[in-house]
Amino acid sequence: MPNPTVLYCLTRDHELATGLDDRLGGAIGFFYNDAARLHQAVVLRRPDLVVIDTSAIRREYGDAGLGPVIGFVRERAPEATVAVRPSSGAHWLVGAEAGEGVEMLPAESAGCVEAVARLCGCD
């Protein structure tokens, strides 16, 4: 039996978190509401998939921005797939900041959940 996918998700969207938790029966999901907690988790255990919701990255909470969060994940967990959920209408901007090799997810919650399920192999 294959090991379940370990998913780390940085989000403050309760609808997204609930949708992922309900949909991803074949994955072990951990949800974080700030980048510092995500960083701590990545240091302790490398994930297979990291979902970063751009609305959870906020400068007023000391977050440095999307680029540094992705850079940290890539440095500490280079084998992990990194997927980004942009704010509605900001795909092109987020894609440029996220860099190459990042999976872009739909902004709307249901589509995002289904896209993450495909990445996890839970479809």
C-alpha cells in the first residue's frame, strides 16, 4: 500500500480548508494560517505537496511575500510539489512572482479543491 500524500496548506479560508479536508481522503492534510507555522512544519517534516493561498500571505503579519515563502519551501523540501491559489483575477501577477515549476490553482474554492485532489492523486 503506498504512503499517503502529506499535504501542507497555508490558508485562512475556512471554506477551502474544509473542502480539502473533506475531499482528500487519501492524503494527510495539515493547515496553517501563517507562513511562520508553515516554515516550522516544513523543517520538522517534508511534505509531498504544499498549497499556498495568496490571501494568507499578509505583510501586516510580518510575511515577506509569496516569493520568499516558495523559496523556503523549495530549499527545505525540493521534492515537494508547490501549488499556488491566487486571489481572483491575479493569476498573471502571482505566476510571475511564484516562478517556474509552480502549479497554478483556480481561485474559486470548489475548483481549487478539485485541482488539489488531482495533484494528490485523490481523484
